[in-house]
Amino acid sequence: MKEPYEEPDWVLEGFLLQEGVTAMYAEPGAGKSFMALQMCKSVIGGHPFFGKKPSRTGKAFYFALEDNKRRMHLRMQRQGWTPAEASKITFEFDLPALTKGGIDAVEEAIADVQPAALIVIDPFLIAVGPKIDVNRAEQAGELMNGLRSAVQKLGSAILIVHHSRKSSKNFPAGSLYDDAIGSRAVTAFVDVRVLIHNPPTALTAKIKVGGKDRPYEEIPAFLDEVDWNWKPAEDPLRSMIVDQLKESGSSSATSIARRSGKDRADITKELIQLLKEKKVTRQPAGREVLYELVQ
């Protein structure tokens, strides 16, 4: 007899899993730390994050290993943290290497501020220390397993902030599975992967998210330099496709291209992405494929 499927316990739906590990990575200067701090604010204050309200609120513990108290407080001020919210986050600016007592140090530090709903380690490479080669699968896997065991003891979600590798001809930027520095074991052992992909030629970034308990999704987004929060960005092509499907009920890529004057290949690519996100369905109709919005 099959066991009934149990829905995962989310701290922040689609992004932070209770007793789970999320890895977020991007190039330097892409806004990773602002996003990590925004997630903390969401979990502490119950604020929506990309349209999702936290399922569990609580305290946060942030290991800011390449920053200082002044810089973190300035970021919080820019993001509009209230004094009540600020009282529920604890910062540490030093941590032993994870392989040299660092994981035990995390557990000991969190014990003083329980219940902590979210733990952030930023950046992951500094926390790893010099003795571990994250390009070696066995070493990276052992380290990630240690983090997973710790977070399961604590009952929290953990977010590791990581750097992405440099783009190359063989490894172009933008892959949710290959962009993180190091062996694939770094991302293989996590529950949720978040990639901030912000090519220099693009007007907006794409937040690529996927994991073991959530479908792959691409979210057009931008870092608002007024309040320094990440926000959804309007995707003109996607909006046009959705409007066309709302109007027609169902349509093919060819029909949408003909009515809109847009490139059929671009429309097909976006329809396939919507299909992956389970926002549309498709069915064959002769030589065409018809797409319809999920109600």
C-alpha cells in the first residue's frame, strides 16, 4: 500500500523549507545579500516575498562573514526594517570553518535564540574554510550532509549564499544546476536552488528557482534601488501571451505570433516555460499544438 503524500513544511513557500537547505548564488554585486536580508525580514515580519507569505514566522540568525555591523544595519535601514523586526535578528561576523567546528558553532549560537525560523550563512565559501575543495564531489557532499544534519536538529530553514562560476563558452551563465562554484554536489544536496541571473545586456534579472519539492520557475525581477528590495518585474512578452490566451481561450504559438507580430520561436520558448511552471496546458490539434491557461 502506497504511503499518502505529505506536503512539505515550508517556512517561505517555494524558497525556504523547514529543516531544509536552500542555496542562493549569483555573481558578485548581483544583490544576493539584499535578497537574503529581505527573506529574513519576510520570515520575521510576515511580509510577502514574491507574492508568498511565510507559513512560519520567527527569529533569524545571520552569519555575515564578509560584512560588519554598520553595513548590515545600513542595509536594514534602506529596506525599512522596524525596531521590532530588527530586535528579532541576530548577527555574527565570525564563524570557524564548517569542517573545523563551524557546524557545532552554528548549533550552539542558534540555541541561544531559539526558535530561529531561518539561519543565513553568507558567503558560503568563507564558511567552508581553506581545507575543503568544493570542486571535489566527496568533500562537498560530506560538508552539505553535515549542514543538513544540523538544520534538522534545529528545526530551522538554512540559506547559504554562494557565488556563481564565471561564464565560459562551455559553461554559459544561467544554469540553475551548473552556475554555482564547485562540484554539483554543492547544489545536489540542497532542497531549493535560487539563481539570480542578471546578464549585462538584460533590462531585468531572472530569478531561477527549482528544487525537490517545487517546480522550476523563472521570475523576472529587479532590485529596487529606492527601498533595496527585490520585486517582480513585468515581462512584456509573457504578459502579451497570457492576454492572448485569456482572450482566445486556447491558441497555438503560430496564431499568437501572427496576431502579435512577435517572433514565433520566442513565443514557443515562453509557452514551454509556462508549461514547465504548470501555468498552461497543451494538447495536439492536427499539425498544431494548442495552449490553454490553467484555471
